[in-house]
Amino acid sequence: MNSTEFGGIGMTSQRTRERLIQRLKEQGIGNQRVLDVMRVTPRHLFLDEALSHRAYEDTALPIGYGQTLSQPYVVALMTEILLSQGPRQKVLEIGTGSGYQTTILAQLVGQVYSVERIKPLLDKARDRLRKLGLRNVRLAHSDGGFGYSDNAPYDAILSAAAPHEVPEELLHQLAPDGILVIPVGPGDVQELRVITRVGDSSNFEERIAEQVRFVPLLSGVTR
Ligand code: SAH
């Protein structure tokens, strides 16, 4: 994906966008490619018009159905972690939501598969991705609590919704040296866990990156 394709959209907010990028840097985001992609990605297109003027604030915002567009800092952090051990070809995202994180990922990895359990959110996200001309994204209406076995294994899995425990299936769907970035915990605040498969073994290394706030991973799908 050539990031300049996004350049023409929403030029009016260029200064506000730059402020957001500055803020991400101050908070410790150091991956230049991630910062560049976040700079050119029009976050306002992922919100209803009534909220679009707040698109470049570093905050999570409502997208309907009780769900939120993730905070830019958290999107940047998770993406940076996902890329921290080298480039990734095939990536699964759980919880498409607005499609914003999907759009960021699609510009930085080979192919993104993204699953969402709420059909109307998925449909809106699909429209946006089409308008942006993203060609390396496949969306599916599916419960990501079991991963998405259709295209497994994945070089990386990123979950935008928090389960109480790490679902075993996600570990099974990691390719050798694959990485899973996932918020875990039952409360309002969860641990952002980073789990790496060691080579092609069934051993995993795990660390906690920081405390984060995500919506819960729910089971089943809704129309
Ligand atoms: N990255 C998205 C975040 C959306 S919030 C964005 O920035 O817009 C997390 C999303 O995960 C919600 O849309 C929610 O419906 C979805 N979700 C929750 N549990 C899920 C599950 N089991 N399978 C798929 N999606 C799920």
C-alpha cells in the first residue's frame, strides 16, 4: 500500500494530525513507519460525522453498539509491538470495529484478516476500506474468540477486545516465531500481553507491556 494514496483526504486537519503524532512520540512510540502511517491515515473517516471533529484527540471514541474506536496511542503501541521482531506477512485482527486499526495494519504488513462479531460494524468498516482502496484486507463476520482457522497460521495476531484468559486457539494459530498481542483480564483495565511462539515449538514466551482499557471479548455473533 502506498501511503500517498491517503494524502489527499482531509488535508484541512493536517496540523491537528501532526499534533497527535507529536504526542505519540512523546509517549514513547519510536517506530517511524508506524508514525508515518498514522500521520497519513484519516481517522475522522472512521467516526460518525458528529464526532469527527474529535478524531485527532488521543482518546477512544464511541462507534455505536457499545463499542469504541481504539485510542491512537494504543493502536500505535500494539502495532509497534507487533512489528518489533521484524516484518510480518500474514496478520489476524480480532475486533474490526471501525476498521481504523485494520487500516493501519494493512499499510505495514502483507495481508490482514480481520474478524468482527457485530454485522453492522463490519459492513461499515468494509465500506470504508473499499473507499480507501485497501486491497490486502479480508473481513469476516465471525467470533474471533476461536481465532479464525480458515487462514491460519498467522505471523501475528492482534486482539482489540479483552478475554478473561488467553484463548488456546489463538496460540495454536500462530506460525513459528509468531506473535500475539492481546489485552487480558476481566476488569475495566487489563494487562496488554505479548506472547511469542518460540520457533516452531509449542513453547511460548510472555511479557506484559502495560495496562490498557479495552472492551470485553464477547462470544457469538450478532446480525
Ligand atoms: N480496533 C477497533 C476496535 C474496536 S473495539 C477500532 O479501532 O475501531 C473492539 C471490537 O471487538 C468491537 O467492535 C467488538 O464488537 C469486537 N469484538 C468483541 N468480541 C469479539 C469476538 N469474539 N469476535 C470478534 N470481534 C469481537
